[in-house]
Amino acid sequence: MPTQEEIFAKVQEALVDALGVEEDEVTPEAKLQADLDAESIDFLDIVFRLEKAFDIKIERGELFPEDILTDANYVKDGKVTDEGLVKLKERMPFADLAAFEANPVVQNLGKQLTVQDMVRFVEHKLAQ
């Protein structure tokens, strides 16, 4: 199993290549959308690059569970319900959702994901 530093280096490289940002911009705290300007289409490229870099398979919805965010059982008036938050935490154990919980507007979830969340996601996948 690679170290967290080795995982970060490969995640950083994948994000630099996929997003066209500078290496020094890709810090653990950087938010993928807010700081690195990642768009939804970029996530496909990021997933591809992570799969290749780590020799893993990332299923659709595994990194970003859209199915929960579009399910009327878990979203009311554009906000994720308490039950939906429980499901998100189950599906995204790698993500720090504390800030999102304070204001669980569906569109805000992607804005909360950080580079460190991506590193934890890869660690989670490699440990399986």
C-alpha cells in the first residue's frame, strides 16, 4: 500500500493534468470546484486518471453519488434530508461532510470536496 504522501503526489498529478492547474495550486485543502475550477465533465477525466494511476476501478456514482442527490426520498426543496445525509456518509466515508451538513443544498456538495477527500477516497479504494 502506498503512503499518503505517494497517494497525494499521484492525485495531485492527475488533477494538474485533468484541470490544467499549477501543481502548487493542488494543496490538500484546495476545493475541487471552488479553488481548482473543476466542472462536472472534469470528474470523468479525473476518475479515468485515478483509475490508471492506481490500477483501480471506480464505479459510476462511487466518488460522487448522484443517485442520492436526485432521489426524492433524500432531497426535499433542493436540500438533502437527514436521511439523505446518512446515506451520503455511508457512500462517502472518505469525505468530510461537516460544512455541507450545515447547509445541505444539493449544488453545494461538489463545492465542498477537497483534494484531501480525493486522497482519502483512493486510500479507501486501495484498502478494499
